[in-house]
Amino acid sequence: MPDKVLTLREALEHPLRRRIVAHLLEKPGLSVRQLARELGISIGSLTGHLVILERVGLVVEVRHSRKLQLYVNSEVLANKALDHSQARK
């Protein structure tokens, strides 16, 4: 895992991170354990990728009592889409 991912683009270059984001868009609020199980990967592997996605602000953790839920930060995703569409003009 790279020490520092500086951009959203770099974070989404990895296919597993794209799968994580797509899965969370379809099923928001999953726990780390549930997400790992549904993607068929280890929790250890998943957490490393989640750290990168959280670092760029794309994934956020929300704690409800003792349960930690994962969500895609739609504002970051929308800003990226807007930046991309403006760059094409």
C-alpha cells in the first residue's frame, strides 16, 4: 500500500477500490466485516484499501453506538464528476 495517495484518481486506479466504492453505492451502511464477506476478501486486505479511500475523502465511517458503518461520500464523488465534465469542455 502506498504511503500517501494524493488524489482521488490515484485512489481509484486500483480495481478493488473501485469495486469497494461500487458496492457501497449499492449497499450503503455495511460494516467492514459485511463488506469483506460480500467482496470475498480478507478484512486485513479491505482495511488497507479503506484507509486510502478515507484519506481522499471518498469513503466515510459513521459510528452508531458500537457499530461502524461505511458510506460513500457522495459530495466528493459529485465534485469529481463535475471536475471531469468541465475538463472535457
